[in-house]
Amino acid sequence: MKTLYLDIFSGISGDMFLGALIDLGVDFHQLERELEQLGLHEYHLHVSRQRRSSIEGVKFDVHLESAHHHHDEHEHPHEHEHSHSHEDSHAHEHEHEHEHRHGEHSHTHPRQHGHEHEGDEHLHTHEHSHGKGEDHTHGRTFTEIKEIINRSALSDWIKQKSIAVFHRIAVAEGKIHGQPPEQVHFHEVGAIDSIVDIVGACIALETLGKPRLLAAPVIEGYGWVNCAHGRFPIPAPATLEILSGRGIPVGQCDEPHELVTPTGAALLAELVEAFGLMQEFVPAKIGYGLGTRENKTRPNVLRVLLGETQAVVTHDWETDTIVVLETNLDDINAEILGAFVEKALASGALDVFHTPIQMKKNRPGVLLTVLCPSVEADRFTEMLLRETTAFGVRRHTTERRKLKRETVTIKTPFGEVAVKLGRLDGRILQAAPEFESCKKLAEQKGMPLKQIYEAAVRKLSSLPE
């Protein structure tokens, strides 16, 4: 299966994504012609080959005609765009002094009425186009952006995907500002940049044959960002909302800058199928999209790999990540061990159990295991050290796949009983009576618990899958 893997070790933004796809082989002029179908004339595009930390790739920029705005990799598409100072986190570099070197630049506008330097590899057209009679100084709403995309002649797939990406941003901003998504305002700068980045990304993906998208784990930097919401820690508010809305885990590294922009986060949330390390991936082409800044700890590049993976059967199971705590004990009192199990379960452990093992000098012992949420690992580690005879605790993180669980009530000849169902892809794979419910009914009816439980099991066997 054709697959595009996004190696986001240094973050992602819309322009870095487009730059990487162009470096991968997407034809820039074809991309530009497709974008012209949106009917927007407030911008022109600029593509150049540059280097970041000795890595050569493509730098993609959007220039606004009216404001001489230079789009770079870390500009947010909404309210925080107009107040981006980001002295500490973004270090914006508005590169108005473009180096026009042979073979490195392609500088074009939505409508080209200028001249092309045939002998040069860089194209430079100078006729700037503007919207006729349009005033977007106050920006566009999400509803207006949807209309622009829908009335274009772009394919239905591009329209659907582009609007879905924008919707994720609008939902996040709406939640932050207490507004319906349809009323979220994209200011002039952010609206044009975001439309080009998002719609352009979908155009490029269709050009590549709509590959399956996978990505590395999301890594963000640290520090602070100045935006219309105030001074906020990285990740920025919209970025965090977008990632959390999809349930994407995010980690931070020691880079003192923002690495993931809201547009980049929205592209990940809408387009990427799964996040993780590369597995059985055969890369055929590799592209690099460049950011503006020179980072301190890693190249400011987005690496994308186009290749083949095996077709994967997807399921609707639930997933999460937990921590497993373990310790070997050969000198603990059985009563203390039992008391610890009860206390740990009452304190919120997902599960606690002990397994007979043989220890040093052939002494019998137990392997005490605690399963807990990742955020609770330190608390339960301390409990193990304080409440048992352990001198140390081993810990590792593991993923779980879980059936979708549902508790329903069924009627038996003796009364109603709660049962737990486990579904996978809509089918019931597991069904079991809830013990406490059966026990309560048995006490009410003065009947053996076994009889109530067996009646519930018989009723479960007649449930449709």
C-alpha cells in the first residue's frame, strides 16, 4: 500500500509540509494552477532550495500582496497570527531580502502577466493581483472559507479533506473563545496562509495518489508564546486543543521554540491514520520541507518518506498506554501482601496481582505487579516502597487494545441483572454477568447466587451478535 510517513522529529507546519511534498516530487506549477481555482488573488507563492543544519530541502512561502507579508513556518492561522511576537519561542525571521541565485528560486503569482526568464531556472513574475472590490481586512469566518473551497472547481476529495482540516482548527478556536466553530474568525494573514497551506496540502496528496499517512510520535518544543490569548506556554492553546481533540499523545523535547503549529496539528489530526515508529516500511523517495529558523538542538526540517507498507486491517478497539510496576519479594508477610493489594486497588490501580516465583538461593517468593495509569506511576511506586519490603521497583510502559465496553440490563426469570458486553467492529465478542448485580438479586430473592448467575449466562447466549 502506498504510504507517506511523516518523520516529525522537529515538528510540523503547513508550509513545511508543502515544502516536503514538493521536494518529494509534487510539481509546484501544477500545485499553483490548482490553487488558482480558489479565485483568491491576494497572494503570491515563493519556492526555493535552501539548507538547514546542512540538510537541503524546499522552503515554501506565501506572500500577501497588500501587506508584503512573508509567511513562515510558525505563524498561527487565527487570532494569534496578528500578535505573534514570539521573541522567546518563535524567533520569526521575515526574509524580505530573498537571495535570487540561479537554480534555487521559483517566485510566481496566482495570475502571471509578467515575464519569465527563460534562461534562468528561477521564474519571476511581477504583476501583482488583488481581489476585485473585496475587503478582508477583518478576515474570513470558517463559514466563508468553506464557501470559497466549495465553489471552486477542485475535486470533491480535496474539498472534503480541506474543509475537515479547517473544521478541526475552528472547533479548537471556538472552544478557546467560547464561539460556535462557524463564527471563528481567520484574520487576513492567517486566512490566506492557512487556505494555501491546507488546500495545497490536499492537492499535493491527491497528486501523489492519496497515499495512506502515518507519522512519528508528536514532539513539541518548550517555552512561551505571545498570542492574542496572552502569554501561554508551548504547546500553544489551539495546537493543544487540536491534538487533544483527536486523542494524539504529545511529548516535549529540549528545543526552546514552538515546533508544531495549529495548522500542522490539524493536518496531523485529520489526515494521519496512526502515530508510531516506522515498521516494515520500504522508502522509495524522501523529501525535506524547511522552516525559517535555525533550531538550537535539531535541524528545522520536516522529513517525509514515500514508500510501501503492508495493508493493515483496522479495528474499532480502544487503545491506551499504561505503566506496569513490578518487584520481587521473598520476605513479605502474607497478611501485609494481602493488605497492599486491597489498598492499591482502592487507590485507583487498574489491577494488582502476585505470582509465585523462585528467587535467589532457591527461596520461594512472589512477583508483585501493579498496573496503573501513566500519570499515577510515581504515586504507586512510592506506595510499593513504603507499604511492602521492596528495595526497588521495575517499571515499563505498554500499550493496550481493549474491546469497546458496554453495560446493559437483561431480564432473567428471577429479575433484572446487569451484564458487561465487549464489542469489536460492532460484534459482541465477550459477555458476562456483573457479579455484584447477581449477588444483590440473589439476596433479594433468597436464592443461591449460582442459580441467578447461570440464568443470566443462559440469557446472554440468546443475545444477537
